[in-house]
Amino acid sequence: MHQPAASPCPETEIHYWCERVTYRSLGAAGSDIEKVERHSASTPAEAIRQIRSSVRTLASTLPPNEHRRALSWAEGGGCVGAVAALHRGEPCGFSLSNRGSWVEWTVHPYHVFHTQEARQLPLVAH
């Protein structure tokens, strides 16, 4: 299994930054954001497990085509591919339309720096 690139500092470990953004419309313009949820996960499996749970909860409210797509991703190859991407140090994501709105889930690996006094989250350059 390929691991993300070596840490620039031995006092770091890799974690996974997870975001769920809900847009009011399918246009998904930045000012059209309805809700943002963020959290960190310590493993790729944990990050994807949380997305799968969120997708399953939302699936019952989706139109038939999106319902099938949601369950196919959550129960099939999509989530497996997402875990594999994170293990390779690559970001991953999934999105759905829901009655005129748009929901996106993304996960990005990042390095957590440990200091003697506290843990600090670094900024990730894009």
C-alpha cells in the first residue's frame, strides 16, 4: 500500500480534513452556500465512514436517480476508491443533487504538527 509523501518534519502525522458543503442551487456559486460542516479524521477509513453515513441518511430524501447513485457510491466501488485515494495521499470527493440543491463531500490529507505545548493544524496550500 502506497503511503502519502513523507512528512517534512518527523514530529507530524497525517490526518484527513473532511468537509460537507451544501449549496442552495445547482449552480454552486460561492455566495450560494447554505451550510458547511467540517471535521478531522485520523484515518482514511474513518473519514470515508463518516461520508458514507451522511450519504445514506440523505439517500432516502433523494429522487430515484440520485438515490441509486448515492447508494452505489456508499455501498459500492466509489467509497473503496476514495479510501484508496487517501492512502495514496490524494484528495477525494463525492457530490449529489437534491431537489435543486447541491451537496459536496471532500477529504484532503494534511500533516498535523506536534509541539511540546499543543497540537496545531497547519494551513494547506492549494
